[in-house]
Amino acid sequence: MSTVKHSRTSAAPTRHVYDVVVIGSHLGGAICAGLLQRRGLHVLYVEHDGTSQGYVHGGWLLPYAPFVLPALKACPSLEEALTELGLNTAYTRTTHLPQPMLQLALPHTRLDLSLDPKHRAKEAQRALGPESATFTKLWEDAASRLERTEPFFKEKPELPPEGMIATWSFKRVIGRHAAITEQLEVPKDGAAALLASLADFTVNVAERNALASTRPFSMLLQGVHSWPGGRDGLRELVLNRLSELGGDVLAHDASTVVEEIAFDGSRIAGIKLVKSDTIYKTSCVVGASDAAALRRLVPDKKKHRELAELLDGPTAKRVLFSVNWVVPESALPRGMGEMVLLAPRDTTLGPILVQVSPSRRAPGEPTAPEDDRTVCAGLFVDANLREQGEEQLQELADRVNVELDLLMPFTRQRARLVSAPYLHASGVRGSRLMPHPLLKLEDPALLGITGLPVKAPVKHLFLASREVLPGLGLEGEIIAALRAAKLIQETLKKSNPLAKQ
């Protein structure tokens, strides 16, 4: 049984004036906050829309969605940020590579996939026969894209480019790296198509084009890792470090909600929390929430029309719907891995990612048996489904449960709890924050990866959310965080004391 460790939070802001206030629970915001505090600025982090480390149902703390991580060596931007924060060792010790790394469960066969090419080729031949050649070709082609696209990122181009001159410069960089414009060709069905669907669980775009179709997928093929508590568990690691460095962290509490962003003319002046008349002044604000949530904090949308229109841009086309089972480990089928990508028998459903992890009791609940496991199954559905009412959501949950019954016969009858976040966490603060949306963007995306700008169209407001570089997924959030931190230092004319002289 895994214990829950919350970050060391402040009951209220300890100052009235900050250099930077970060609003929202996207991972990029936490990393940006940690970096700026590490570099000597005074930072207030307000979770605002956070989902904490899960939702409570029946005494259990359950994940909102499955979460996959690439190997640290495959994501240089994450390694850079963690190294500066002094978290590299803690990250390496905590992240977990399942064995087998990933299982593919098709209607009539199962593949156990590892990083060993000889083992993988042998397993593909056993399970797929003649189809194994197509599968192996896709794997090798996709896996090679990380090395082929890395020279582009080593140049550290401005992502996303802002303004005409920056865009021209960006396109010149593109011209030197042909690999980043290539599209990954994926078969329409079979094991190869199922494997390629894994990328949906790391990117935030509904349609993967150019670089979005290659690099995030290639990263995962270097190792599909998991983290205790999922994405929010990783965020907790960063927030704990932010607290240790002296930053103020307002999280896990009903008072940690921003009521509005205060303006002084055309520039940011501070923030106001709910149930408080105090304006906490700040030189800069970092938005790390969904654009729609940030838009609601703008008090005069007519006066700040350009900002309001920008935040109206991203819309979710598909969302991740999840179902959780809490079961004894002995109830799981022998040979079932911790990470399974399932092709459902119901062809109207998309691929289902199934993640098995140690169960966690809610704070204050009695200790559970050590061998309890939580099976979290997630699939992408049309975004409007969650607005269609509980009956439709329950019907979908039932269909997912049928697929899990086929994957794990006789397991559900021994389940301690069957739960679905959209059904059983609807009243929980933060539950409206979508765990993993796939976005449709209004403007054409450069290389299939770009979304909102880091620098918003009002002075001293920056964005470090998953909507800045949605086509890069986790890597995009980290790049946005690094860039926002750099721009804030330049804006405040604060040099980085850690920078090499």
C-alpha cells in the first residue's frame, strides 16, 4: 500500500508582494515556479484548479487517468530542468520501467514488448507471424526519429516563434533539419496501428502532423515509464522542492482559488484570491491552467479583448475517459503486465491504455492490504460526451468494464471498488480540469506542435501550460516552462545566478 505525501503548503501567502505568481496546476507551471525560485526570485504558486494526487471514492485515492513518461535520457529538456532543481536523482529513483515495458493486447494475441531488439523481434514473430515485418518496420522507423530530430532541439529555437522576424528565423532553422517535417506513416489497423496510438496518451493534439507525429512517440519507444500518483504525483515532487527553496505553495485547499487577475492599465498588477479582499501584487504572472479557466479570471474582457480572444482559441476535441478497479493482486491474470495497450472488441471504442499500480488509501483511512492494486483504464472519447449526462457516462463506463472483463476474466467479481472519475468525482474541486485533452487549434500549427504563445498579449503575463506546445506533450510543457522562466528574468532584468559565467 502506497502512502500519500502532500507538498508542504502555506495556509496563506506569506508576503503581499511577489516577483512572480503562478496560477494553475499544469506541470509546466510548477517547473517554471521552481526554476524561478531557484534563481533567486520570490514566487507564489496557486494551484487554482488542481486535481491533487487523485480523487477519493469509497476510501480509496484513485487516479484521474493513466500516465506514461519517456525515459529521462530521451527528454533532454526535462533532464535540464530537474538537474537545475536538484531533483535528477530523486526522479531517477522513483520513475519505474515495467517488465515487460508494454503489452499489446489484440483480440487474438498478446505481445510482450521490451527494449531488447532481439527479444522484441522474436516476440513479434511469435505473436504476429507475417504481420511482424510491418510491426518491426514501424517500431524501427519511429524509434529512430528521436535521434534524427534532436539536432533541431539542440539549436534551442524559439518555440513557439513570436512575431514575423522570429518566424522567419524559425523557418530557416527548419530548413537545416529536414527530419522534423517528415510525417510518420502508420498502418490503419493491426498491431502497428495499436502501438502508434500510444502517442495519444502523451501529446495534446487531436491530429498528429509532422513533428507531433514522430518525436513524442519516438520518446516513448526508448522506454515507457510510470510515476506513482501519475502526472500530479510528479508535480508534487517539484512543488515539494519549490517549498524547500522558500517559495509559497497554495494547494489542496478550497481557498487556493484565484478570483481574478488584477490589472493596472494594460499590465498585470497582481491577483485576488477567493474569500479575500487583498490584492497580492506581483511583477509577473504565469498562466499554467487551461485557457478557458484563465479567461474567466480576466475582469474586463472588452478592455483586454486581444487576451480574451487568444484564450478562446484552444478547444478540446477529445478527452480521456477513465475507469478504475481496486482489486487484490491475486485476482489479476498471470502474465498480465503493469502497462497494457488494449484493442477493444467493441470497434466503436478507441484503444484503451490500462495501467496497474499499487492502491492508495485516502488520508485518514485504515491501511489496506499490501497486495491491493488499482487498474486504471483510459480511452479517448468525443469531448461533448461529458456534457451528455450521467446516463451516457455510465453506459460508456459499462462498455469499458466489459472490455476489462475480457482482458481480466473473473477479476471484477473480486473488485473492492469500481469507479469512474467523471461519475464519482464530479463534485470534487478541480474535477472540471480535463486530465488529458486532445486539442483542436484555430491557427495552423507550425510543425504540428505549436499552440498559444509563451508571451501573452498583455504586459507581464506568460503562459507555461500544455497548450503552448501541445504537439510535443510533456516535452512541450517543459520547454514552455524553461522559456517562460527565461523571459521573466529578462523582463525583470534579473540575471540567473546559476548561469555559467
